[in-house]
Amino acid sequence: MKKKIVIIGAGFGGLRTLYNLEKHKNRFDFTVINKTDYSLERPALPEVAIEGKPVRKTQIKIKDYLKRRGINFKLGEVQKINPEKNEVVVDSETIPYDYLIIAPGAIKDYDAIKGYREYGYSVCDDKEAVKLYERLKNFEGGSVVIGAARSYFSNMVDVPALKAPCEGPVGEVMFMIYHKLRKEGKREKSSINVFTPGKVFFEDVGDNARNTVAKIMEERGIKLHTNKELVGITDKEVIFKDGSSLPANLAIIIPPYKAPDFIANSGLGDDMGWVPTDKTMKHITYDNIYAVGDINALAQPKLGHIAIIQADVASSAIEKQEGLTDEIKPFKPEVFCIMNMGGFEAILILSNALYENEYDIAWHSPIAKLMKISFDEEYYYAHGKLPPDFMLEIFKHLIEKMFGGK
């Protein structure tokens, strides 16, 4: 009898785990639970918000595609997991499992910011990205403020203590806004201020990558404000915990991240609701529960590439439990992202400075922009499948050789 693998979430981590294990269909039945019938490619949302990319090109339709591949798909919201009974409760339906992969991503807590719903904008989901695009149609210039609110994480597992879950989107937005304002002749009558809750901007990379970004910010007159924890937004300013503020005709915010309530309701989270796991992505209490992506307490920063790394580790761990492989892939987190800057520019960042400190690369090149466009197109049309692993490994090897590691 086949064992049942249930995957909660169809983002980078959930789909990667599914596609890794799908070759074992003779041993497993798969069920994917997701609250929409599509997988949202969040890294492409800044293009929706600022460049007018059709939002449908970020919504990868997976419901019918997975069903055609013999994968069960359940559209709905998870209410609770019963780990003692090996059951997931979805909209009053109970779904049994032998293995559970928790990969719903994080909740973007817009309501934690006073005034956000009235005056704030973001690029963190498809609705907010479209809302910002409509606002920019009528923006004639003024004070633009961009930044990440502080998020809170537990110290139950050993990870770097970050104040912002991921500042890559902040970098993309600030450079893309600069390009848009300049192209439309509005840059001279606009200011761009960026804030971070951390002591430094881009706290998840090293000095080389950070300084590359800082140099371009300085050249383009983008001002940085550190140690700023956002508490509120009005129609005229953004307000920080230390009592200071910045004038803002347009505030673009990465909101605090929090864990979905069903994790705490199920007794599976740490004191902040994130799922604590060992380095194989297995829950610290339950041998048949794994967590990948933003929901995992080990995922720092909260980044799609780390979700993919964790998915590879988790799927190999399940294979080992089932006697299908002899080795579990090691967990080697790193930052790998491409920041669109508008026009023909982008910055590719490859860094493990937060962990092993072996390489810390930032590559400002039109080639990086072409790579981002190519990835987005392939990911969309391949229904959330990534390019073959060997292509990424070859590319990373070439980049490290070109830049000599650090």
C-alpha cells in the first residue's frame, strides 16, 4: 500500500519537494493543499507593481496541471494539524498522512502597521502589487519612502538573529522606482528614502555585496536610514519607534512576517509560531513532519532560494527514511537572488557570508537582468519547476571563479 505524503503550500518549497519526490509515485500518493488554485511567484511581483507586468504571469496555474499528473489537489485553508493522529484538517475535511511537509510560507502582517491599510503600499502579494501599480499611474513625484518593518523570530534553533526577513524586495523597489521616476521626468522633484530596522542594510550578506549596493545608492541619491523600526503611516509621513519620522507621499513597505495561526493551534511552533526543525528539516518532536521555506525557523533570511535548499534536504531525508537513498543532502544556506533595477540593469547577489563566509559576490550587469527574465519565464511555463540543478551549479562555479569568492 502506498504511503501518503501531504504537502501544505505550493510555493517554492512545497513544489520543489513535490517534484523531487514525484519520481517515487510507485511508493507514494501525493496531496497538495493550497489556499489558491495557483502558485504565486512572489519574486516577480515588483515587475507587476512598477513595470506593469500582467499579474497573471505571476500566478502559475497548478490545480489542473497537478491533477493531470496524478497528484491530488485540495483547495482550501488548513485549520489544524493533529500530529498524534497524522491528520490535517482543511475546511472541516480530515486528510490523513504518513509524511507531512509544511510549506505554507509566512503571513504578511499588514495590519501590524498602524495606517497601512489607508496609506501604505507593498509588493508582497498579487493584490498589493496591483494596488501599487494603480497608485503609480497617478504619482506625479514627491517623497518616496521604502523599507521593511521589523519581524520577530525565536532563538529555539541556532540561526542568525535578523531584524528584517528579507530586504531583497526593498533593493529592487528602490532601484526600479528610481528608474521609473527618471524615465518619466519626475526624479528631480522626488526624494527616495530607504529605511531598515537593522544596524546595516542587507544584514544577510557580507560587506562586499552590501558595499556594492551602497555605492549605487549613493550615486543615485537614495538615502539610507538604519535602526528604524516602523510603527505607523499617515497621509504625510512614516513614523518610527524612536519618535522620528520621514515625510512620505508614497510609502512602500515590506510588512512584518508572522507564522500562520494553524501552526500554533497545532502545537507545532516555537514561541513565535515558526516550526523548529533539525538540519534535515524534520520537526524536533515528530519524525514524519518536515518544514521547508519561510515557515521553518531555520530559514534565515526568508528567501525563495533557501526554501529550495531546504526542500532538497527534506526530500532526501524522506528518501533515506524509506530506504531510497543512503545520504541526506547537507543544509548549506546561502543568499542567491537577482535584483531587478529597471531598464537593462540588475544586481546578482551570491553570498554565504551569514554562515560559512566563503563567498560574497554582487554582480551589477545587464546579463543578470537577462538571467532574471529567463528564470521568470521558464518558471512560469514549467509550472513551478526549476532549471536542472547542474545548470545552477555550473553558473555558481563560474561566478565564483570570475570574482574569486569574496
